[in-house]
Amino acid sequence: MLKSCCWIGPLAALLLAGSPLTRANAQDSSLVSIKTPRGVTQKFILIKPDKPAASVILFAGGLGALGLKSATTMKWGTGNFLVRVRDRFAAHNIMVAVADTPSDKPKGLYGSFRLTKDHAVDVDAIAAYLKTQAGVPVWAVGTSIGSFSAASGAIYGRTVDGLVLTSSTTRVLPDWPIAKSHPHGVASMPLGNFKGPALVMSHVKDGCQVSPAADADKLRKALKNARPVEVVLLEGGQAQHPNPCEAMGYHGFLGIEDKAVATMAAFIIANSK
């Protein structure tokens, strides 16, 4: 059964009510560059609260090529949902890594690479680094096409503990290279292999043809061995951009960013103990 913003345990209610966790708690960010076992360089923005309760790796949609020059300077992605709300996760005492593309993919990540075990190696390397910073569970969080990356890290990696899929691609266009192999997008991935906690979040008015909220339950069913698995459908906000697949609209939870992050943070923290 689909849920409309109704995963409200005591912690969730506290976060959604605007508790003492405020954006002022977010720490200064830094740019981190690591070598992964594949021999490539992987950059990411790191935001580290004093005592993180959990960690998240955030994956933007589109091609994901942020082109990070510093922790605050990027060529693309400032308006992406997960990129623009990164400080809000830190405000909930969650350590944040905002992933750029690896050095061998400077032009971006197409769906065909996001699905690979090579990509999962890079995701796992970020997760392993985060665990050296704080011994807390690491969650892979993706939005739109970025959900492929989060799912790959959770399915094939050894270090990702939890998974969050937002506005996820569940319908693949006929001209996409992965149309035959993954007709249902993220739902065509072997999500049943993941046994950790998972959250699926969509906006009831998401008008993007590849990520309708009606498909959220398809993802829940694919996550048949995840424990627990929850589906949350949010309402409210606004559709500012004329393209329904852009982040500045319902697809990117525009106008309800605090609610969206609080919902994710509540689930993440509750399932990171």
C-alpha cells in the first residue's frame, strides 16, 4: 500500500515539527578526493557534523557531472534536488558526501555505467572513506537517474548499509541504450539482493514520464528482501519549471525541501541503530 507522507514515528514527528535540529548545525564543507580500487579518482563534497548519527552519499540525476572545483564551486548541479539540500541533511546530524563523477567519466554517467559493478566499486570506496570518519551506517541516496547509482552501490557494494530512492526512474524511453535490459529502470535492477533498510519517496504530482509516483509500489515490490522497506508519497510545493523532469518542480520537491529531507532523515536515523 502506498503511503502519503505517513511514516510518522516519534522521531519522524520530531523532525517534521522543526525540532532543535536546525540548519545552523551544518558544518563547513570540504572537497575530498580519493583513489578507488579501479585506479580512478573520485571527488565528493564532504559535510561532517560533530557527532553524526549516520552518513549519506548523495547522487544527482542527469549525467551527474558536477565538475567540482571546490566544496562550493561546481560546473553543474547547484539546482539538483539532492545537491541543493545537502546542508539540510547535515542539520539532522547526518554526515554528507555529494558524489561527482569518477575521473574516467568527466562528461557524465550514462545509465549503462551507473548499472555496473565498476560504478559500485567507486560508490563502495566513498562509503568506506565515510566509515573511517565515523563508525556509523552509510546510506546511498539517489534522485531521478541518480537512483541507478544508489541502487548499484547498495546491491553490489560491501559497505552501503541503507538505500533511499527519490523520484526514481522506473520507465525507460525506447531510444535509451538500457531500454531492453532495464525496461522498468531501477525496478529492473536486482533490488531483491539488497537486505538492508530502504525508503522509496516520490511526489504525488511528479509529472515526469519516466518517474511517475504510481510506480513507487513497483520499487517496493522489487525490494522484496529489504528490511524494513517504506514508501512515502509527498504532497505540496510547486512546479516552477515547464519541464516536469527538471529538479525545480515537483520532481525535485521544490518548496517542500525541508519536509522531504526530514522524512528521509527520520527513516535513516531510526534505521541506523
